[in-house]
Amino acid sequence: MDPLQTAPRPAGLPDTVAFDLRPQGAAEPWRVFVYVPPGTPPASGWPLLAITDGNAMIATAVDAVRVQGAYPDATNVEPGVVAAIGYPTEAAYDSLRRSFDLSPPPGRTYPPFTEGGPTVRTGGADGFRRFVETDVLDAVARLAPIDPARRTLFGHSFGGLFALHALFSGTGAFSRFVAASPTIYWEDGVLLDAEERFRTRSAREGTVVHLSAGEYEGDALAPFQYGREDTEKRRAAARSVRTLDLTRAMAARLAKLPGLRVECETYPGETHMTMLPVSVSRAVRVAFEARRP
């Protein structure tokens, strides 16, 4: 049965609409933001950038596409469609739902985020991936023609974890994957088991994998984070999470696989949260690359 969908409505951004989409059997809908560039689409359809944490990402992504896509000779970026999947909220994140949607199975349960709140559950990434690959892509295709060979999946933090999980699942829905500050350590590194299985299979030729992390996602904190009451707590957390080291190590392993084009960047001066605008801009460049060097 078709998913339940509200009519697309203006999202308060240029050339961007939003609608709520709820698959049959789902208790709650997701909110999908879609930017379609003006003008005539290419004969093969527009390239597509699909983004998790859509509420937090869509405005930055739309601005990046509009500005960079207007000057391809200077940016190597051409126009494309952006589909950002979020939640029916005015907040940047729905922490409870994203914890479940973006984390690989089998998942665990955790105490509520707030006193008296619901238990936090993880492990729903397979179901969310199917929703994105079918319901979201179908809904976007009804708004604009999409080139099936040029679809990119991007996420930051838990979203980066999800993008890598989708890659390792063998999905055929996307040919490019951008994972910024991915939480590779999550739940004892369950993602690494999926990576090991992936490395025993042949990757689709031409698949692009772009990984990144901030300079201050390793042993060193940002300068402004020293001399505070929580400095030692933050340093201990950084040593436990090891985002920068684990991202670089994964990129090195994946670069040895045939068929993959792997890129890894460390962004100077960035922390986990300041990575957002930088990584969105890079995802736009990966997804809408006008010419491959």
C-alpha cells in the first residue's frame, strides 16, 4: 500500500517544499524537505543528495547548492535536487527518534533523555534505510526527474553512522556516500562487523565514499574548551569516542578495496558540532560534481 503523504507545501526556503510521509504500519510520520533547482533538468535527470537530520541540515544545504551551483567553473558544482529527511518538529533534532532510526541493529535500550520521558531505543537503521530507499525516493521522483546513477547519501554524526551502515548493507539505491564525523565507536563498534562483511564482497564499480572529521575530534580539544569545569570530562569522552582516529583508519581500509573511490579529509579548527556547515558544503560538492578530475 502507498504511504500516507501530506500535500507538498512551501518550506520557507527558495524552491523548497516540505511534506509529511508515513508508511503503512508506521506510528509516526517523517518530514521530508525537497529542494528542486529552477530550470530544465538534464536529459538523464537531476543528481540527488539525500540527507539525514533534515531539520538541521536543509537550510544550509539549499544555500550551498544555490550559491555553488550558480558558478560551476569556480566550484565544480552543478545544480541538483536535495531531499532532507527529518521529523515533524520545529527543533533541529528529534533526539529520541533519530537515536532509533540512524543506529544499526541489534540495538539496545537506554535511560530516558529527561526524567519521566520514554526509554531510548536504538537499532532501527534497517527499517529507516528501507523507508528512504523506497518511500522517500519514490516521493522525490514525483516532484522531479532523478538520475538513478547519481544519488548520494549524506549524514553527520549518527547520520554518518547510518550512511556507512547503508553502504555496508550493499544498497543499490545510492552510488555515493558521505559520512561526516561518523560515530564508528557506537555500541562497541557494531558497524565494524558490517564493514568486515562488506570487505569480503565486491563493491559496485565507481562507488564514491567520502569520510571526514574535525581536527578537534581526536585527542586534542578546541582551544576554547580548555580551562573549563568540564575540560577533563570532555577529554575523557574524546579519547573514548576516537572519531578522528577511527574515521582515518576506516578510510585506509576501504581505500584498499577495488571499485571504491575513497576520500578522507580532516577539517582544521572544527569540533564535532561545528562540522555541520563544512560537511554539508562538501557533501554538495561530492553529490553534484560537475567534472570528475
